[in-house]
Amino acid sequence: MRRQLRVIAGLGALLVLTVTGCTTVSTESDQVALHYDAGAFSSTTYQACVTQNNRTWDGPGERYYVYPAGQRTFDFTGNEGSESTPFVVVSKDNQELTVSGGLTFHLDTSCADEGGMLREFHEEIGLKFQPVMDGDGRTTEHWLDLLRFYIGQPLHKAMTTEAQKYDWLALYNDPATRAAFETAINEDLGAAVQATTGGRAYFLQFNLTLQKPTPRQDLVDGLAAVQVAITERRAITEQNATVEEKLKQIRQLVEVLGPEGYILYEVFQRCLTDETAKGCPTFLPVPAGGSVDLNAGRPANTD
């Protein structure tokens, strides 16, 4: 009986040891893992790919490398939680502009045919940045370092090259120019990233969205001063046109009424429109050589 208990206890201990020594991985819907045999008595070799929403376990010493799947982001706004600060580019007319925005992309996590592109990426690049995901399924600083080198640097280079084609004012103030700037970078970014990864398309489906570039503050202030000057010049031009029209009207009245008549006309106009005006005449002046019939309008005397 005691011997049976010892056997049962030994089997239980072996079971606990076996379970405790297992290596396990559980992938979420946005994760893929690579499984490598890394036992104490074997060389490290690729075993299998663990796709999304899967759980698996193996013996002690096995290694799993988890990578993010699905759409990923590279935020370069400089806000809290972003992957990078905004980039500075130089325009065609040698002015600096700060450009912020966001980039979405996919890591090629296809792993058919002995691990596919994901295994190749892992062995060529990923191993240098492990772990890229922690035990809670969040990307680590190592993943950010990877993105900043393989995504951020070629993105900055593409933006710098394209900015050299436009003057700073067009990039800052012309929506059509900004749209062309963004479109051109989107078209060239895949090739720029592949130049960094040795010609391999490990990253796919780039979609770049840029915010309005920001020039130095002194350029913005200068542009505002120019707009003020233009507005003031336009106001002066309109004021001069009004004065010229007024002089034209005065010349026409002088031609009809004569100089004295025009002065009298202006006095009466002022008195008619302003009851409190001072200096208004209480009689009607008679031009030199004129006559007034005082009896006009009176009934005739029949005596």
C-alpha cells in the first residue's frame, strides 16, 4: 500500500514538473507568433507559426516570438504616446517647415511555406529588437526602436526630398500643393522603406496623412504683416476712388450753379440734413442782377 502511494506521488510530481516546465503562448486577434525549438540539447530551429487567436504549449526550452498583426500606426505628431516627434524639412526656397502626421501600415505576417515572410523578417531584423511584445500583448520600446529606424528614417528622407520641389508658402498656404506633396510621398514610401530593409517588402499598405506644415514663426508673422499692408493699400485705393467721385460731382455742380451757387447749395444741403447745424441762412439770397416779386401770390387790391 505504501509502495503504491509512493508510485502515485512520484507520478504526480512528474506531472507537476512536466506542466511547470512547459513553454506556452496564446495569441490574440492582432498577434502572430513564431515557434523555435531551443532545447538544452538541440540547436535552435524553426518549428511552426502560431496564427491569430491560438494557444499552444511545448516542452521546456522552446521559444515563441510574438509579433503584431493587422494595421499598425506610426504617429509623428509628438503627442503623448506617439512614435516620433514631427519631422523638419527644407523647402525649395531654403525655409524650414515642421511636418506632423500619421502613417498606417501592415507588417507582412504571412507564415506559410516554412514561416514565409514573417520568419524571414524575424531572422533578418526582428531578432535584434526582441522582445517586440510583452507578456500583456503590448508593443515594447524595442518595437518602437525598430519602427523609428525602418519606418521613421525612410519616411523623413522621402518627405525631405519631396519638400525640395516646392516653395514654403505653397506648402503652407496652398491646399493643392499640400495634396500633391502628400500623394507623392505615399507613392514613394514603399520603395524608400524597402531600400532600408535590403529590398524586401516586410512592410506593406502604407497610407500617409499629413497635417498642415508649419513654418518658423517669423515667416508666419511676416506673412501676416504683408496681408495687413495689402488690406491697408486696398482701403486707401477705395478711399481715393471715393474722393475722386466726389470731386467729379462737385465739378458738375459748379458748372451748373457757378462757384457761389454751389456754396449756397452745400449750405442748404447741410441745413436740410442737420437741424442743429449752425450758420444756416434765414433768408434766400438774391443773385446779383436778379429781382424778387414781393407781391407774388398776394390777391389784387380792388380799391
